[in-house]
Amino acid sequence: MLSFAHTHLFLLFLFTVHLIPTTPMGEERHPQDQGQVQGQGKSRKRVIPVPPTDDPDPDPITEAYGYCNTPDRSEQAWEGHSPVDYKLLSVQVMIRHGDRYPLYAIPKTKRPAIDCTLSPKRKPSHPQLKSFIGHMAQGGHGRWEGTLSSLPRLPNHSACEMGELTQTGVVQHLRNGQLLRQAYKRHKLLPPDWSTKQVWVETTSRSRTLQSGMALLYGFLPDFDWSLLTVHHQWSTLFCGSACDCPARNPYLEEEQRRQYRLRAADTELERTYADMARTLGLPPRQLRAANPIDSLLCHLCHGLSFPCVSAGSALGSGGCLTLAQFAVIRRQQLEDEVDRRRVGLYRRYAVLAMHPYLNRTANRLERVAKAYAPGRKPRAGEEVFTLSSAHDVTVAPLLSALGLEEALFPRFAARVVFELWKSPHATQGPRKGQRQSQNKASGVKGERSKGGNMFVRVLYNGEDVTFHTTFCRSHDRHATQPLCPLGNFLSFVRKDMFGVLNATSYHDACYRRTG
């Protein structure tokens, strides 16, 4: 059984055979397929297509372009939408970093020629890019936890280094911040004289997550006061803080790896494709797999670059170029793996254990803010009104799974998950006794979930409202007098109900008494 400290080394092999985002500790790995989730509500677009039985097979190339998230198109954001007279109290945001340079190079090929310095004159650009560059130069006035002060606040290499954030990645998050600023402006979420305690920013120790977080924050709070900002360090990509120890988590990773291997080994078209690519490059197929070529090929695709070529005289292979058809085969297998992953359910169990600490911190924050606005109490200015967690695909993907959003699109570059806390103008009644018992029986939820009150949550993914696709609010009657999801549902889910998939009733129980 793997120890928590050695998980990163184990998953280095895991990601050379497939791209499942299950690393609990170290670096994020590689993109993979995007699943499907269905939207809801009259005014809400669909995040997910109709079920696979009614929908043709997803096109791998189209899915790949969606993953690129090129910032040259308009985007509808549903953050900040609520019934009339509701008050927005708090917003908690988790993001995946923006577009980055590949983490691996394909042997015997030239690396993609991409400039990672920032220039407002180079596309893609953003109206705030120039001022953002200037503002980051003043970052020494901020407070940086741990080793974060030693990281560059801007990407700065004319020839990108491995994993470095690109200008596209910066622009993606300037746009994200600007979208959130526009969405929340009328709600006056933060006062002009906001305090240090009201804004919480945290990031892993990778420069691309730090820089992505700064770009979003600047788009959201242009020219923010550095003296008020503390950037907190999360040493684990799971953002689990002091609650990372969970012996039951890694065995699910081991089982998941075995499932991935069996599925991949049975795919004869995939095996032929890797053999053809290796023959072109003059490499052993195993060496090509270890280089994870999909990572570099995605970079070529996202940046409009031709796929790499080699001449017949420069290699022992046949020479030629890697092709879009070969890329599509690898991508297709990843999409099929996503379907099988959901069917088997090992990843869901891992995700619950991986993301409970982050969800528990989120629940505690929302509850503190809610209590501060309880009837008869004067709201305090010291609560965390806006929090930003800048993370990786191996953070966002298990978060979506833990919430029950199994069909959600795989986290693209600059993906965002948003939790909003709303207060209704008056307390609402809970469902009638018979209706409440029916709802609880269907969902297996008791306790806080069925309580009335005037505090509610929304969950949004890339601007789409997915609240009623989450496990904790899927059975809520949206046609009742209260169209939002009660905060109590979320609190009960995080503190007990989410562990039902593990036949446990608490995080400690699930981590130390593995069953099923």
C-alpha cells in the first residue's frame, strides 16, 4: 500500500499510461476527456449534453478545442443571479490555472515555439493586461506565505519553460476576474474599504497557480491594495491543509490504476496508433508512452501550431509528422475511459476522501458568514466574504466528482467552480412533513438538510448553475416556494451524507475503517 508521501512518485507512472486526474499530492498531470452534465432551469444553458443513449459519440477534436478554452469568444456567466431582494453574502471560488506550456517533451521533436513573456500588443490580449503587469511589479508590498515570495509573479521566459503559464493563461483569468466583477458589482459583495480578513487567497507552490490567481484577483479587484493582501500557501494539490492524512485514499488510486490499465490494454486501435507514432519518430513505443505525447500535442492544437515532424534522415524511424487522426484516437480512448470510470465508481470514492477537507473548510466559512447575519445579530466585517483557491486539474476534477457532478466536463484550462451564499429577505418554511420524509428517503439525507431558514447556496461551474445536479440538492423541489438550495443541505452533505458511498458516517470513519 502506498504511503501518502510517496503518492506523487506512484502517479508519475500512472499518468504515463493514462491521464486520470488522481494525484493527491504533487503536480497536476494531463488533460483528459470531458464528460457530460445536464443543465437545468428555464434560464440556464446546459453544461452537459443529453444522455449518451440520445447523443452521438462526442467528437474528440471538438472536445479538445473546448478544453483549450481560447479567450476569443464571448461567454455567458450566471454568477450573481438570484430571485429579487436576495442578498449575496459570500463567494468561494476554486480555479484551475490557465493555459500552460507542456510538462513533457516528445523525444526527437522540436518543442512548441511559444513566448511566455507578456505583451499587450500580442494576441490574445486583454484591456487590463498592461496595468496588470505594472501592478504585479509592486507585489513586494503584499504578504506571501512560506516559499511563495520566491516565485515569479509573472511568466517571464521568451522560450517557455516546462509547465509555465502562457499569456493565454493570464488572459483567461483576467477574463474570469472581469466576469465575476461584472456579475457581483450590483450586489456590493465587498465594500470599497474591504479588510484583510474579508479576502482570502490561497495557491499551491507552482508559479502557474500563483500567477493565475493573481490574474483573476486583479480582474476582480483592479489595482487592489497590496498591503491588505496575504497570499496563503497550500502545500498539497488537494488543499487539505492539516487534514491530509487518510490511509483509505491511496488504495482507491491503486485500484483505479489497474482499471485504467486493463481498459487501455484492450484497446487495439490505441495500441496500433502508439506503434505508428513510435515508428514515425524512431522510438520504442514504451518510450513514447512515457513522454505522454497528448500533453504536447494539446499545446500544439490550442496554439494553432502544426503537429511535430521529423525527417527520415534524422531518426531511425520512417520520418514524417504526427497527425490529427492519431491525436483523435488517444483522445477518443480518454473519453471512453471517463465513461468506464464513472461506471466503476472507484474515482468517486477517492474524490470524496480527497476533497472533504476543502469542502469542510468551505462549509465552515459559509456557516460562519450565515451566523453573522442571523436575525438579531449585527453582521461582522471580519468574515471571509471572498475566497480564491488557485489549483490544478487534479484538484478541480475530484471536487466535481465529490459534489456528485460526475457528468461535468473535465476541467479545462482556467476552469472555475463557484459557491455562492444567499440570504432571503425573510425566513422560509421547510417542506411539509410528508414531502420532507419523501425527499429524505429518496436522497438518504437527514438532519440539517431538511431544516428551513433563509440561507441558501448556489454552485456554478464555468458560469453554469449546476446546483440541482449536486448530490445534496438533486432532490430539492425547485417548484416549491423556495427555488434555491438550502444551506443546511450542503452542511449536512459535507459533515455526514457524502460518506454514504463509502458506507461511513464521518471523514475519520471513512479514512480509517475502509469498507465495501
